[in-house]
Amino acid sequence: MTHVADFFKILYQDDNLIAIDKPPGLLVHRSPIAKHETEFAVQLLRDQVGRYVYPVHRLDRPTSGVLLFTFSPELVSAIGAQWMQKQVRKEYTAIVRGFVTGAGLIDYELSFKRDKFADKGKHLNNAPQPACTEYHGLENFVIPHPVGRYESARYALIKLNPITGRKHQLRRHLAHIRHPIIGDTTHGDGKQNKFLREHFGFQQLALSCTRLTFLHPIANRSCSITCQPHADMIKLLADWQQFKQ
């Protein structure tokens, strides 16, 4: 968990915007699903820079990477309009089960999954909604160790570009095509997760938002903010270089 004394890594900052590299396991702001939590990205960043900050978007608690804030609520609306018009591009890096080669498009409708705490009392449409994700395979690995009924374990490092923004879209889409993201305790493969915890000490979700591209609302220029996958993913990939195919 991040503490105020540790401070965030600032990826970008000007008079209007600030972006950080959010670590895995940290909530963006207070949530009824985690009432006992006392640390949130909004408050920690506010204390770090000494100014109020307003999140432009969210990352799931276990997801790390580029998280953008503004210094005024008006700019949140300006960038939010770009999101609604699909002018913002997000790129994620993930490690998944199985080999992935080439590029492809996952076009699979997703129904809204109601949270019994966060969505309590809300009237939500549970009908399936269009959802699309682009993917591109980068590297494949074979770990010579039996997992479940297989004699070896296969994994892939991939890039993901969500075209739509449904709840848990990337995790659900990758599970749909039988390439669940490792470390995903909700939609993933429990046997693979256990194997990676026990043999490589990997206990996080292998998903990081590594690039965010949008039009700067004041400067009126394209702004692309990048970061590396979180440290545990980098260590795991370093450990796997001997198994690269």
C-alpha cells in the first residue's frame, strides 16, 4: 500500500493537469465497497502537491498505471466529453494465460454487473451492451512446470486497447477468449494464480494502463502520457526471459 511519505511518481504536470503512476491495490477515491480503507489516490495526491485534484477517469483497484487528474472540475467535463466521443485512447499491458500471436479484435457484448454495495438503490440497465477491445501479442513464454492437467504453463505478454469502456471490460473480454489475465481473482484461472504465487511470488493483477492519449483541453494539442507496467510485472517478465519463445 502507498503511504503519503512515499509519494506518487508524477508522470506529467502543468498548470491544469497532473498524471500519476497509480500502484496496484490503491482505490482512486472513497468507495462503499471498502469502508475500512483510509488511503485513496485523490487524497494522497492532494497532500503531495498541496492542491485539490479531480480524477478524470478511474482505474480498478488492482489495476496500476496512468491516472489523470485536473486542478479544476471544469476541465474534468472537458476531457470527459472527449471520452464520450471516443477521442481518448488508452493502452494497457497485460500478462495472460496461453499463447497470443498477432493482433485481433474482441467484439463481445457485456451486461452491466451490479455491485451490491456501490450500486445499491440504483436502477441500472442490465441488458448486454456493445463492447470492443483490440489486442496485440508481444511475447510468449513456456514455463516447464505442470499446472493442472497440462505438463507446462503457457503465458503471453500483450497490449490491449479498449474501444469501449464497460465495467471490468478487459478482464471479462480476455476471460471470454480463454486468455484470462493472471492474478485476476474474479474472472481468472485459480490454478494458474496459485502456481504463480507459490513459484514466482506474484500476487497482483497483471494489468497496467501504460499509455493515455488525449487532446489537452487548454493547449489544444495531443498529449500522450506513458509509464511502465507495475514493478511486480516487470520482475515476473525478467524471471521469465529464459522461457521466452
